[in-house]
Amino acid sequence: MRTLKYAILGLLMRQSLSGYELSKTFQQSVGNFWHANHSQIYPELKKLLEEELVAFHVEISGEVLEKKIYTITEKGREDFLDWLAQESLCEPAPKEIFRLRMFFNNHLEDAQVLQLVQNQREQRLDRLCALRTDLQKFDGKPGKHTPEWSEYMIIQGAILREESVLQWLALYEEELGEDG
Amino acid sequence: MRTLKYAILGLLMRQSLSGYELSKTFQQSVGNFWHANHSQIYPELKKLLEEELVAFHVEISGEVLEKKIYTITEKGREDFLDWLAQESLCEPAPKEIFRLRMFFNNHLEDAQVLQLVQNQREQRLDRLCALRTDLQKFDGKPGKHTPEWSEYMIIQGAILREESVLQWLALYEEELGEDG
DNA sequence: CGCGACATGTAAGCAGTTACATGATTAT
DNA sequence: ATAATCATGTAACTGCTTACATGTCGCG
């Protein structure tokens, strides 16, 4: 489905970026719904170049270090906008190893299950705190039709998602905490 | 990480099943957190057989149709239980194409965004209704330490997840509904 | 007798991870 | 100097999807 392609093109709609900068973005904000390693990004950029959906120029950092700055082409813009407006079928539920373990937790002692749940809660709580910090970086809600608004709303969505997981974990804690 | 392996072994801990039955399960209850096609399941069963984690015997349906019923071995049980108790790092946020589109929605008209949002809402609502029906099939909450309890709790988790997505979609509808 | 579900497999290709491989720049 | 970060790539492998391929059973 070439989703990475459209993720990259979308980012290049905002501003020209190097492979390395794209890579960072996929670890940060975009990481809330689409992550990718540099080992996937560099080959994809090469492919986009062949397809003439992006172009690049070289910038020199310091004395010799070359940075390839990629820019979206008009052809790339058209391709991206066509993709963006498409309705798509609801994807299957995401794969989550932790839920798989919980599905089989009747084979574990209560104490073990509780440990897994609490471990998960800590990790999720950390993530939630980080998201709330990200949200506070905006002063007030950004205006509609800006990239900032989109980012703000995505973070809101990620917060709601983490909160729902924590609610679910609390159900286990309630039940497993009841005497034993 | 061989997650499919453990998903299969976990299901075989409950009861012996054929590849086809496993396949159905991955489309139904287990589909709430781990899905797999038959084209992935049959080769995996072959591998588990070589590793001696499962065994099978043949049953005949009707006149000639052969069903291979797989049973977990003692070695398989040990392997599965080792895996089950392991704490694991929180996985990266799941990939969702819809969120990716929303991240870039400043390139669309409000009406187009609203259409995408409403389309998604309908699909999510359908899924939520199906989950609530699944939950009602249990009469009252099943007792702890039973496979039924695990399944009940997983469905609760899936419901919370869908509700959080609907809350997020409602944020868009509020904002996009405001005059325009 | 035809259709949908049952039943089992393989092949080709795309997507993604982990590891390999190299080198420059900046801050301490 | 040396460590962290910047910067770009490739290779091998695992995981997953889509399509191909075949045949049976039960119901109407």
C-alpha cells in the first residue's frame, strides 16, 4: 500500500528535509501513529527519486559532510493529495503482544499477572506524561487549517488512547487486588 | 520474535484444534489483538511440528476429507509458559493509516475531513456494537482463572479502545461542525 | 447440481527489523 | 581525546499479504 511513501511525501509538503531529519520525525511526533527506521527511509527516498515524486540538493555541514535535502515535486504533490482524500476501510485491530499475554493469563498466578499489569501501567503512564508535556508546548489550541492544529489533535488522540489502556489495566488491578 | 508461534501454542493449551479452526479463531476473538491468515498459520504449524512443540493426528470428516488436529506437547507447554511470564517493553504506537491522514488534514477542505471522520466513526461504531454483543454473550462476569474471564476482559479492553477512538473523532466533529 | 463453507497447502512480493558498515561534526 | 550526535547507506532476515491452487462436504 506504500504507506511510508505517503508519510514521507506528507512531511515534505510542509518543508524540505534530509533523510536523517525525516528519520528523527518518525521517531518523534509521527511516531504516535507511524514509525520507520532510517534503514527503511533511505531506500524509500531512492525509490521516490526514481519515480520523480521528490528531488534533492546537497548541503554541506562544516567542511565536507554532505546532507541531501529532499523537496517534493509537483508530481509528488498531486500523488499525495490524491491519496489523502481517500476513504479507507477500517484496519484490523492493531497487534499487541501485551494483550495476547493477558488473553492467556489464566495460566499464570495472580501475583504474576499483577506484576505484568503494573509493569505495563508504568510504561504507559510514562508515555502519557510525555504526551501531556508535548501538548503543553502549544499555547492554547492552534487555529484550524494549520499543521500545528493537526499535530495538536493527533496528540489529543494519542492521549485518549493511552488513557483507555490505563482504564483497562485498572480493571485488572481492581479485580486482582480484591483479597487474592 | 515468533509471536504467532506463541499465539498458536496458547490456543492449543486450551484445546486441540485444526489449522482451519485456528484460522477462524484468529479472525474472531483473537482478532481483537492478533490476526493471521491461513497462509501464515499452515507454515507456522509445520515449523512447530519440526520443533516438536506440537503433534497432530488425522480425523476424517465425511468420507475422505482429512482434518489435521494439532495438540500441544509437553515441550510446547514449557516453551509457552516461559514466554507468557516475561515482562516486555512497551511496543511502539501501532500504525494507523487513518491517523496518518488526519495528521496531514490541513491540506483538505473541512468538508472532506468531516467526511473522512464520519466514515471512520461509522466503521468504529459498527465494531463497538459487535464487541458489546460479544460481551453480552457472557451471563455476568465469568470467574477469575477461567479462559472465559480472560476473553471477557480482552473484550472490555477492545471496547475501551474503540470508545477512545470515538471520543477522539468527536473532537474533530465538534470543531469542524462549528459553523465552518 | 450448484453454492457456500470446510479444509490444506504454496508462491511471489511487499513491509519491516536488526545488524553491518562508514565517516564527519560538535560539545565536553 | 573521546563520546554523542549527525549523516548515509546496504544486507540478511523475519513477518505478513495477496494470489494461486486444489479438493470435499452439506444443504437446498
